Amino acid sequence: DYIGNDEVLRHKAMLAQSIIENGGKRRNNIDYSILENYAEARGLSLETACALLVDSFALCRERLMKTERMKDLVMARIDAVTTMNDIDEIEKMIAAI
């Protein structure tokens, strides 16, 4: 059974970043087999796969931070509700998202 896991994605991105930072070369005593498998499965060079993973991870992190900021704003507004008008304003805010 396969279970998608953010930790695995972070681990892949960390390994990929280490290869990029090392000029496209593997570091000693580190198991890069998960990256090698990723690259091979997609018919990519290891360097290209590393760049793809790092870029993808950065984009996901950026989107997550954006949605987290929105969630915090909405939750703060919900916590401050005192009138029906406040609720209407929150509904409009959520609809705009």
C-alpha cells in the first residue's frame, strides 16, 4: 500500500537540494536511491529531476504559506464576531477567496 507523505516529499527535496548545492554531484555516505528512482521513472537526468523537485517543493510551500495566512485572517475574523453583519462580512471574504 502506498501512503503519500509530506515527510517523504521534504526528504526528497532536501536530498535534491544537497545535490544542487554540491554542483550536481552526490555527497558521500548519503543514500540518493529515492531520487535516482524518481529520475529514472520520469526519464530525466538526476540533475533535472533534482531541479524539478526543488522547484515543485518551493511552489507547494509558497501556496501553503499563502493559504495559511488566509486561514489565519479568516479565523481571527470569526473569533471576533459579535453581530450578524460580522458574519455577512466573513461570508463575503470567504466567497472572494
